[in-house]
Amino acid sequence: MSLMDRITACAPGNGDDTVDFIAAGQRVGGVGRGVIKHLKPFSGVLQFSDKAISLSSELASYQHRTDAMAEIIRVLRAQGLIPGWRDETYPVGVSFSAPALFEIERAAVPLFGFKGYGVHLNGYVRDGDQLKLWVGKRSKSKPTGPGKLDQIVAGGQPVGLGLKENLIKECHEEANIPADLVRLARPAGAVSYTTFRPEGLRDDVLFIYDLELPASFQPQNTDGEVETFYLWSLDKIRDILEQTDEFKYNSALVVIDFMVRHGFIDAEDPAYAEIVAGLHR
Amino acid sequence: MSLMDRITACAPGNGDDTVDFIAAGQRVGGVGRGVIKHLKPFSGVLQFSDKAISLSSELASYQHRTDAMAEIIRVLRAQGLIPGWRDETYPVGVSFSAPALFEIERAAVPLFGFKGYGVHLNGYVRDGDQLKLWVGKRSKSKPTGPGKLDQIVAGGQPVGLGLKENLIKECHEEANIPADLVRLARPAGAVSYTTFRPEGLRDDVLFIYDLELPASFQPQNTDGEVETFYLWSLDKIRDILEQTDEFKYNSALVVIDFMVRHGFIDAEDPAYAEIVAGLHR
């Protein structure tokens, strides 16, 4: 058991098992071959070839594409193919900075392998020359990773909010961290992965912020999404990462990245180069 | 002009332009097609196919493979194909942690596209709530990147030294940083790139250490490899990175990684996700 197990859990699967999803002439996703048959009834707006499914080029505007996708997933949802509906829309495009081509309900994103984005906060406390990290245990009612360990605050990046703005909102909802404190959080990089999960292809970038919290601060969940919080030493967290899959698969990457950046993992560890590379795929 | 120019300068080239170099049945490098004709005379120890050049499987030991490669590069050197001879041997294997299959003179590594490893130190000084970074200007006599800007200390990772041990040696030679101070340096990750340079295919991992230096510390070069040192604000260094290619191509990645990790680059920068991904290829 080692940190590499957590890296491997986010490793790319076999790309042959997907066909590209094309919108406005550009690849925006990857659809598992098992999903194709459920999309065949929508041949009015989807075109099928051996290697790709394309959204009709007649859908020439953001709104037209959004409406067409909404109708498709309305039907798929009724068939039970889109569990964990959030009522939260994600932008879909070629990259984070490229203009979105349409928007879609968050829960449908993995089914089409669209790119997803999130903000994750490492809330840490200094204890002498050691760091302790706040860990949240996700509510058992969460649609993804129920009961798993997570950052103190983590959330998807929806349409219409800036990253820091979203972080402030999530920090309020998940841990009741005051906005003035959150504004001190520093951007610290990103992890990325492309991996198959039960819900589909996850092709995500998680933007990472670090926030040093006062020893007196006690997080409090306000939205029911976090069951409890723990303030743990990095040694204890490393043991959990190495020996269990209690951390949500992608949140584990964020913790490992924190450990790498803060010098907690010895570069002489034989797996070091592989670990660092595995945080960015 | 932007930081993305520095990322793009280390981007992968066209892989079709290389053939794999195989040793002990495993890919250990990539040879530019223009180099193949110079290797043809060595058909006693090299086997050629359309997609690969293989070191004869009759060379069954580390020493036999090392001797065969040494003879090949002795001849190529006499033909002027291996400039910048270092008299420093690099291990060659599948990865950093895999057992080396043979060793070879450092200057010959890019010609065969073998994986290279280095240690780079960010030496920084706190100035209020700002950070300043020591920058070295490489001697004009260096075989690679003469006159370019670089970390305060950076060196290749040769056979027979641990990373920290090598860092201590390089810190003495390049900047006269006392070993007791270097031991306080913290591992902070790695950057990696696979890119074509005039000398061949560079497929490198640079292990990164951060070291906070006292304001009173003044680096002094002892081996003639650094012309001068500057202590610059991150603002000034960012301007140089954005507007010039004065930094050595790979050292620029190490500086950008430092800026990302220390919160100096806003995650709302539209290129942020691309920049972070571009540090790990």
C-alpha cells in the first residue's frame, strides 16, 4: 500500500472505450461505448460515426445547443441514467478559458465525458514547525463519494461564478469560513485527471487554494453536505492515504499535492517523480 | 507575450520524427531520424527496424551495455556529433526509480533521447510579505544555455549520488551555500518536459527544492559556471519571463512552478490550467 495506489485510482482508462463528443466542430467530451445506444433515439440532433458523436451543426448558438442537450438529458434522466441531479449548470467547452459552447446539468457531465472544474481548499493550521490539515467527512447523502474524506471545502465550478467567488460561497456553505478569511487563501496550483468512474469519464481540473487557519477556528457545516470535520497531522493523513481508500478519489490527489508542495514527501522516495506526474494528467 | 510562451518553448515536438531506442527489451530513449545514419556503422551491437533501434540483447549486463555505448559515442564524438563533453556519467533506464540498464556520458543523453534528471534550487528571501528570488546568470562558457538566466543552483543528476547529496555538492560549487543551510531546503515537487532542442530530444524531470535564505546571504560562485547573481522581485522576474527568453528554457519552468506554488499567479488567469499542466509533460 502506498501513495501510488491513490494516483493509480485516477489513472486514464482505455481511450478505445470512448467515442469523441463533438460540438461546433470541436472535441468537448468522450462517451463510453455502452452509452451510445441510449443516445441513438436523438438522431434528430446527434450525428453518429464510428469514432464520434456530433451535436448537429444546425444548432448554431449557445442557447440552441443548451436546449437540445437539456432535452436529451431530460429523457435519459427519466430512464435513470443520470443519478444525483444537482440543479446546477456547468459550462461545456474545449478548455477552461475557451468560450463555453453550451451549458448542462452538472450530474450529466461525466456521462458525456465533458471537462469538469472544481475549487478545493486546503485549510491548514500551524502547530510548531508541523502542519495540521482540516479534513471533512462527506455526508452519506452526497451523490458522489458519500461518507468519504475530503478537503475542508471543495465544490464544483458552475456557470457564472469566478473561481474565488465560488470558493467564498462554498467556504460559507461547507465550513462557515468568513469571507474575509477566505480572501486570504492563496492559489497554489491545480491537479488534473482523466479517469473512468461508475458515472462515466471524469476529465477534470481542480483548482487548489491553501488557507492558513487560526488554531482557534472551528469549521461548521451549514448545508448538510459535511458530516464532521477532523484536524489531523500530515502523518496520520498519509497513513490513511497509504492504507485505505477513505479519501474521495480526487480529493486524495489534492492532499498529496499539498504534501508535495509543503516538503512533506521526500524527493528521494523512489515513486516521487511518478507521484508528481500522476497529479497532472 | 506571456508565461505561456515559456511553457510552449518546452512543448512536445512531433513524435513521428523519432524512433524508439530499446535496451533490454524496454524503451529507454528516442532517436531523431537524422541521427540514424550515424548509427548504422554500429550494426554489430545495434539492430535497426522501422520504428526502433535496439541495443543487442547479447549485451546482457550493465557493464557490457555501458562499454558498447561508450564505444559508439567515442566515434560520434570524434565526428563532432557530441559537443559539450562533461566527463560526467548519467544512468539510463526506464524511469528514475527503475534499475539503470547502463551509464553514459551526460553530453550524449539528448542525442539518444534518454531520460535526464536534475536538481534545481529556488533560493528565496522574504522581504516583508513579498518574496525575492535569487537568479544566476550562467557563464558564457557553459555548453548549454550560455549566458542564460537560471536558478541560484541547478545541476544534472549523475550516477552514484542521492538527490540531496547532489544538491549539497552543487550548492557548494555554484553558489557557496554551506551544507548546513542546504539541509534546510525542502523538496517542493518536480517539473517534466519532453521537447526537441538543437542537441536532441530532452526527456527530463527536474526535482525542485525551495530554500529560504537569510537576507544577509550573498551567493558566490566557486566553479566558474555562474557569471553573476541577482536578487530580484517576482514582479521583475515575471516581466522577464513574459517578455524575453533570457531564462534557460527549462529553468523558466522551475520559476513558473515556484510562482504557482507560492500564490503569485492568479488562478483566474485564463491560461492558469494550461500553465500548470504545461509544467508536467
